[in-house]
Amino acid sequence: MYMDQRGPSARSRDYNVRRREPRYFSSIPVTLQRFLRFGPFVTRGVMLDISMRGLSALICGAPRTGETVVIGFSLSGAPVEMLATVRHSTDVRSGFEFYPLSAIAQKGVGDWIQELRRNEEKLFPYRYTPVVKPGY
């Protein structure tokens, strides 16, 4: 099988082909409020990853693509709700793009992403850093 050599591998968060911003893994409970013909309907799910522009989640009962929803979750004990559009949805996962966030929500999500970034560096250090020095 032919494999083209493209140089050294890039770190996962430095190599973003389609994403405008990096996403960080997080698995916290979320609520999703949908506005259906018979009224508002709340369902639950689990967040899979998040960025400043959106998130993906595993939701009970996949929403329709293009639907506007309210996503709620708790950041450091404080509840946060934000308006989002469903960008893609399957039985496995759904992707959401946030509408412009309020200043409070933007600061809360930004601070939380910084914390996730710090924890990621501790758990998954740069994979090409030598762990053992040669000769030992």
C-alpha cells in the first residue's frame, strides 16, 4: 500500500482541517429543550465535546437538523443555558452551533475550556516527548 510521507505528525489540537476552533472532550449531563407543535419538550443527554462555537452530544431522541434548541448544563455548579442550532443529527450523536453567547455564558464556557485544556495537557502530554532518556 502506498503511503505518502508528509513530514512529522502534528499534534491533534494543532491539526484542525474543518474546525474553526479546537474542541475539548467532556462528558457531563445536558438537557435539551425542543419546541415542538404540542409545546416545549425537554430531553436529556451527555455532552461529548465542546468549543466556544458549539458542542456535540449524545441525546435521547435525535433532534432534526436546522432545529433551534436550548441547551442547558452546569458549569462549576452554576446552570448555563444557551440557544443553539442543530447542525447535524444521527441516532449516535448530534452537533450544535451556538447562537452568539451572552458575556456571562462566554466567560463561563471560556474559563471552563481553559481548565479542560490544562487537564488535557496533564493527562495526555505531547506524545513525541521522550519519556525515558536513551541509554538507561
